[in-house]
Amino acid sequence: MNVVTYTRSAGPNSTEHEWQREACQKLAAELGYDITRNYHDEDREHPALKELTTDVVGGTVTVLLVARFDRISRSHSENIRISTALLDAGVDVYAANIGTYPLNSPSSFPMQIMAAMRTTDSVQGRYDCARGRRPRGRI
């Protein structure tokens, strides 16, 4: 079994990377998985995500762990493209903020993804409000 993690930050930020990595490690322990590889991006080009997608299509990834589903991409169209590749390749996807059930079981994939995005939006909204910012609107 090839269990991998993906973490992402918009720029070099060790704190952001560390909490995501720790969340993925905790989730892996809860699921009884050993992480075999970590993919991490620190810029807007996402070279590690491109490499991860290539590995998914190539069949070398079995399970993907992320801290939150939006760490894969903030773009809904990109999320759909990557989610489709993950589903087609049979990769189980888990997000630490959702729990220990896969986001992409064929019967519940659309609902799980929407739940993951909704949870992320809710957390981001609380984060923005706590800092006196207007919450970002999302569809």
C-alpha cells in the first residue's frame, strides 16, 4: 500500500506546513497506515501536485491524506479534475478535518467532497471573522 500526503502553502511557511503534516500523520495513525511519501508545495506553481497527479494516474498511489480538502487546490475546476483522476485511479482520499472515512467512495463521492468544502469554508469564515476580516464568499 502506498500512502502519501499532500501539503501546500502559498509561500514558504514552516508553521503552515507543520500543522498540515502533523494532521496527516495523526490521521494515518488513526487509520493504521504508514506514510510512504510526502508531497509539498510552497508556491503557486504546484510542482509537487503535478508530480502527485502523475503518480496517481500511473497507479503508484493507493491512499492520499490531506489536512483539508482545499489544500489540494483552491480552484473548484482544478479540484474536480484532480478528484476525478483520484476516483478513476481508485485512490482513497482522506481529509483530517473530515475524519476517518474516505471522501471518494463511489456512492458518496459528490456529497463527501461538498461536505469537505463546506467544512473548509466554515473554518475559513471563523478564521477571517476572528481577525476582523470580512469572510470570503464562496459558492
